[in-house]
Amino acid sequence: MTPTGTGTERLTSEEHDHIEARESSLGALFQSRITQTPHADAFLHPSADDTWLSMTWGEAGEIVYDVAAALLRLGIEREERVGIASNTRLEWILADLAIMCAGGATTTVYPTTSHSDVAFIIDDSGTRCAFLEDAEQLTKLREHDALYQNLRAVVLFDGSDPDERVYTWNEFRDMGRRHREEDPSCVGDTIAGSRPEDLSTLIYTSGTTGQPKGVELTHDAWTYLAAAVRRRELMVRDDVHYLWLPLSHVFGKALIAIHVETGCVTAVDGRIERIVDGLGEVRPTVMCGAPRIFEKVRNKVMMTSNSGVKKHIAGWAFGVGEKTIPHRLAGRPLPPLLKAQYAVAQKLVFSKLQERLGGRMRFMVSGSAKLNADVQRWFLAAGLKVIEGYGMTETAAVSFVDTPESPNPGTVGAVVPGSQVRIADDGEVLVKGPAVMRGYHNRTDLDAEVFSDGWFHTGDIGRLDEAGRLMITDRKKDLIKTSGGKYVAPQKVEGAVVAACPYISQVIIHGEQRKYVTALLTLDPEAISAWAAEQPDTALASLTPAELATHPAVIAMVQEHIDRANEELERWETIKRFAILEKELSLEDGHVTPSLKIKRRTVEAAHRALIDSLYDEEA
């Protein structure tokens, strides 16, 4: 495969030296941060009554070292896996840092992960200890007794349990404190022995078959990424970063490393319903999120200004703001008239939006899915910078990132310092650098599919502009990524539907860059006719399969089966709306291959209007 375009971020000697001199592990990076700024605030976190409490780096260090010592007391060895299943909260971060300082490796588990996938992840990863948010997560483990019995200890962030192997957060810390008293150098010695190539994090991501794949990321991946991002000065020591993203997602984990590297303050609260209040209370300078959060803000503003005088004023203001974008991106002063108009727009409209976001926002970063350029320009018009980044779980989340000084809507920026990018002759984006995974856990067969000559194949189609900025244009494979940043494996979802409903013969789901998943379905003519003949409404028996496809009774019946299938899926995989086609997809229509595999893009093109109608509620 011949590369058709390349890009490498040019480094100054100072940047090169800083990146090359990075710490050997996340534990060492955390240790260095405590030494540098022990009395500076590290975290803000909500109390039980939702007031914000602060924690210094030195205070965080004492907790982390206690928990790390407890893990060492239990016999956790280098690279041994320790799971975390919890929503985003301070304890998640402290537990993760403790695992790093104990030389272990964190297995991340979404708290919404299904029972069966939890069992697979714990078993496949070889996890031996687990930090869980509450009794609900503990119940998931106990449903698989053999796996549960294989755990040395479970630590609950909230609640308690009579099992002697289940500790409360404070009990576990107390055990670690006692171990530190007995062996004061245990944590420091372990940190000193950690190597850059050691496994740090094991993150499971769904493949095209729906079977989760464990991505192995090393300590060096995180320390390199943190050093590289710091050289871009995206986050600086004086920043206040609002963190609400799921920490089980690679993007959230990357933000932890960047936070430790920069020493900024991070306000941690994963409750989605508290974001608006939290922004007003914390008044952050930086926030990261998936595209959907920015879409929601835009939609809400547009809905509250959709009539009368408000609509006229808002429309005028954003029209003025749009005219200022070329000048502001180029660093040119605004023409006098436009400057005066923009000042009025700022006072009447934009200042209110800026205050809703805290009033101090320097910029926001969109990642984990493609951000619509129109949404990005809408924020720019309002004086709010949203820059885009790009990466994958396999590349530690951040391979490219734009610059807040001069955002370029539609691009994800240049490759991060110290990494390389190539565009293959088929348009696929290839990446090489220290942040790329060392491989898939227990799946060396898959490694051969994604690596060639040291280059990682992302599966995305893109191109580089003249400045080396990447523009993602398409997915190479069928794996769906929603606008909320979640991956959905079509075969998994479609298989669940077919298994749940004997009357459905074919399923093709949709959701790429949409906020939810929808499906086109076809019915088995024989099965649906038999169903109709058994119904109390005798009129159904006289209808053809095509007529039954649009009958309310059939739609209601199918909905019941869809609901049943959804119970077996992750929340982001569930089908929210569907449409039933009049007849099955056939070889004659060109919609299936000779082996009866559905031609997805052909079907999507043929039914584009119908698919779009399933998303009318998105506006």
C-alpha cells in the first residue's frame, strides 16, 4: 500500500526535549506533580449537598498512596488488572491513579455495560480486584459466581456489604495506610520499578462483530500524550477544566493524564443533569465533550428563540457573528460598522450564552465523534471557540487536535507533536507514534489486520490540507459511531432483533453521526401471514404481507419485540425508531449479494428519505 500523503508535526528543540524527557509512568508523573505543586488545588468535587469542595495535589497524593498500598498488600503485581465500574466521580480518578502507582493496569468498565459483557470483560482481562460504584455493580459480578470468587477484593465507592472480601472506600484506604506504616517505601519503590512499556490501561471497544476487544495502552502512551498536548498549550496551569465525560471512555482517561501533566484544576462531576448548573458554579475555562453536547446547546438556544422578536434578534445576531468569523480567524480587526454591530449582538445575545457556560470559557474541545462544521461555526459566531480533535481507543484518544488560537471548522487539526500520519492510496488514515496501542489483548490475530510496517490503520477515510490538517470524510467499514461518541456494532444489534422476533427476516440499522439508532426491517412473508391468521381481528388474515407491513397491529407487535431485543443491548445500541419495508430485500433488486449479505450503502441510498424521516425528532 503506497501512502499518498504524509504529515509530521515539526518540533522545536525545546518541544523535542520536553517530550523525550517525559516521565517513565503515570505513577511517576503523578509523583512529580505532587512534588512540584503539593499545595495547589487539584480537584473540585461536589459534596452531598452539591457544594463544591477542593482537594490539593498533596491531599490527593495521600489518598492515592493509601489505596495503592492496599492493592500491594493484596498482592497486585506489575501489569495485573484491576477493574473500575463507576460513573464519573473523584474516586474513579483516585482509584485509577492508585492502580498506576501500584504497578497494576486499569480495566475500564462502563457502569451501564450489560451483565454478559461485564462477565466477558472481567474474564478476558484477567481482572483480580475491582472498584465498583455501588451495590448495583456488585450484583452484576455476583451473577457470575466463578468470576466473582476469583476476585481478591472488591471496593465499593458507595455502600457496604457483609462479604469479608468487599471493602468500603474508607476501609480499603485504612488497610493501605496501615501497610504504609509497616512498609513506608512500598509505593515509591513500585513507582520506581514501573517501565514505559508496561501495560497501564485495558479498554474494551466493540468490533464489527460486536465482541468487545481489549485495547492495551502502555504508560508511555499516556505520558507521551500528556507531554505532547502540553506543548500545544491546550491546557495550562491556570485553567479550570470541567470533567463530566465517562472515564471508562478513552477520551476521559486521556484527560486524566493531561490534567496531571499540566497541574490545572479539574472539576469532576459526571451527572449529565448537573452540567448546566455546574458550569455556572465552577466557571471553567476549558471543557471537553462529545458533539452531541454541543448540538444540544445549539438546539436549545434555537428552540427558545424560535418566534417573535427573540427569533428576529437572535437571527440578526448570529448573522452578524457569521460575518466576523473570517476576520477573527485571520487575526484581522473587524471593519468599524461590523465591529459596532457585533458589540450589540454580544450584549443582546451572545453574552447570555457565554454566561450559561460560566462566562470564562477559553475554548471547548469536541472529540469521540465528528462535529458538524455548521455547529462549530455557530459557536464561533457567538464568540465561543469549539475545536475538534480526533483519535481512537487504539491511539489513546488524541492523534490530532486543532488549535484554539485559530480554529479550522471541518478539520481535526494537525497530528500531535511526535506522531506521524499517512494517507494510504485508498484514502485510509494511518497513524504511527508512542500513543498507539501495543496490541489487542489476547487477540494477536487482530493485530495483523490493523498494523502494517509499524503503521496503525484507523479504518477512517480522510485527507490532509495544505497545512497538514486532517479532514475525516468517511468510515471505511460499517461500524457505526453515534453523535454521542458511542460505537455500535451492527451485527450485534441486528442479531438481537432477529433473535427476539421470529417474524422479522432482515434488519439493517443506522445511526452514523446521529443521536440514536434506527432500523429498517423486513418481514418473513410466511411467518407474518401465519401470525395474522391467528389474530382475533379476522380482517388481518385477508391482508397481503405488504399490507401487513403498514398495519398498526403489526407495528405494535414488532415494537414489543424490539423492546425485548433492546433489553439485551447497551443503552446507546438500542433501536429508538424503525420502519418496515413492504417486501424483503432481494438479489433481484440489487440489495443483497449472492450470498444474501445486505448491501448496506445500496439499501441506504434507495431508502434515504425514509431513513431521514426516522430522525425528524432530532431537530
